[in-house]
Amino acid sequence: MTSILKVNSLTKNFQTNIAVNDISFQIKKGQCFGMLGPNGAGKTTTIEIMEGITQPTSGEVFYKGKPIGHLFREQCGIQFQHTALQDFLSVRETLKLFAGLYPKTSDLDDLIQRCNLESFLDSDNRKLSGGQRQRMLLAIALINDPEIVFLDEPTTGLDPQARHNFWDLIKNVLSRGTTIILSTHYMEEAAELCDEIIIMDRGHIIAQGPPNQLLQQHFNEQLVRIPEQKLPKTSIEKLKQPDDFQHILFQSTSFQNDGWVEISTTDVNKTISNLIRDGVDLNFLQIRQRNLEDLFLELTGKGLRE
Ligand SMILES: Nc1ncnc2c1ncn2[C@@H]1O[C@H](COP(=O)(O)OP(=O)(O)OP(=O)(O)O)[C@@H](O)[C@H]1O
Ligand SMILES: [Mg+2]
């Protein structure tokens, strides 16, 4: 697959704050490229530089092999992290207003149907639910029929139904060959939609690749989970004494705040047979694969960010 967008040694300083610190990556045509990272990691700054909205301190962005010019922001689709909409206008009027800004537009009826806007076309912008508002903003991002679309946290704050519904819309956009750059704080969303992700932290890229490949690279163990209250007291004592770990386990154990004991193991069979030997009630046992959220927390730490 050829690369449609190339970012070369991008840096952005805001006075003494280095928001983006010498990052490079390529985005392939037709893929969904995910950008993850804690608050303040530099995702929006990077996205706005790629859109041609913010000037980098240094570095370049190439679209189809050529440096992006001032016209790029009219060719791409943009859904900002925060967007103010015109009060007193209906959804239909707003779409027409935005359509009027571009020489070439998508078919509005088709767009309305694809973004599920039919039922609230005549509602005032101020009356929209979170999900309706984000669907309308997606329609606005697609109004110039772009080949590449930037969606900066489009599902933040949506309820689970609205979020899953939005994922279907994104899949529909991808099925037409459109390239999507998506930032999100939802690991499940990245795992579901993205062909490739980068994880940013403090302006750097700290991991990059297809989600499954990243998981395979970082983890070879699985988690066996048991509610702490289901463990016999003797087992808990053994588990809490590091020297005795080998008695029951093969790797490490952690007592979670939610009352579960997590045993990290590369040999589930052996761990379970040892648990049975120790008389542990396995009725509530869970086995969990390590996921993107584990990777994210492992790479970025659990400390609070800004
Ligand atoms: N216009 C600005 N002026 C000064 N500092 C800025 C500006 N925009 C962003 N920053 C700073 O740059 C850093 C990166 O911010 P950015 O908005 O890119 O992060 P983000 O990864 O999008 O975070 P979030 O997940 O909260 O949206 C932060 O420290 C932020 O305070
Ligand atoms: Mg942001």
C-alpha cells in the first residue's frame, strides 16, 4: 500500500513547551490511522499541523509526495476536537452553509443518509444530543468529498450506543477507500477500527504499529483472574510472600483495587492445575488476553497527567 501522508521530523514548540518533539511517520492510503496518548501528549497539535492549520516549528508534512500547501485544508476533511456551531441554524441549514464554502461537494442527500441525520435535520444546532452533534460534525468533515479525513476525538463523551453507532459510520467511510486519521482515548475503539496506531507521550512517539502486532511484541503472557475473596487464606498468605510465589505461580501476581487477584502467566494449564492443587475455587476464574489498555498503561504509566 502506498503512503498518502508522510510526516518528517515534526517539532512544535509553544514558548518553552515542546508539544511535539521530532516525530516521523507515514500513513497508508485507505487505512485508519489511530493516534493515542494521554492528555497533552501532542495529538491535536500534530493533527493540526498535518491539516495545515498550525505551522510547525520545524519538519515537514507531505501529501501524495508533495509538501502540503495552504490549499490542503480545503482538500482534506476535518472534525476538530472542539467545534463551535452557529446558533439558531438548523442542521440542514448548517450543512448548506458549509457546502457553499467548497467548489466540489458530496451529494448532500447521500451524506445525510450515511451519517444518519434524517431524523433531526430541522433541529436547531443547540438542541442536538452529543451523538447527533458528532454525526453532524462528521457530515461537515465529509462535505467536500475528501480522500483523507482527520477526526480528533470524535467519540469523546458519547454513550456506548452512540459510540458504537459512530464506529459503524467510520467503517462505512473506510469502506469507500477514504483514509482516516483518528485520535481517541478509547482503546477498544482503536482496537476495533485502526489498522495502525501510534502512541504519543510528551511529544514523542513511544509505540507504533498494527494493534495486534504491538500486543504480540509486548506481551507473551495471559492473565488468570480470581476474586480475592474466593482464595483460601493460606493461598493469599503464600501469594503475598514473594519467596513463595513459585509454589503457586510462575510469573507475577498482583492484588487489584477492584478485589481481583491477577496472575500473569505464560502457562495457563500449569497455573490452573496449581490453583486446583491448592484448593482454590475456580468457579469465578477468568482468563484474559492482554489488551491495548494494558499496553497503553504499561508504556505511559499510571500517574495522572494534566
Ligand atoms: N495554542 C497553544 N499554546 C500553548 N500551548 C499549547 C497550545 N496548544 C497546545 N499546547 C500545549 O501543547 C501540549 C500538547 O497539547 P495537545 O492539545 O496537542 O495534546 P493532546 O494530545 O491533543 O491532548 P488531549 O488528549 O487532552 O486532547 C500541551 O502541553 C498543551 O498545553
Ligand atoms: Mg487533543
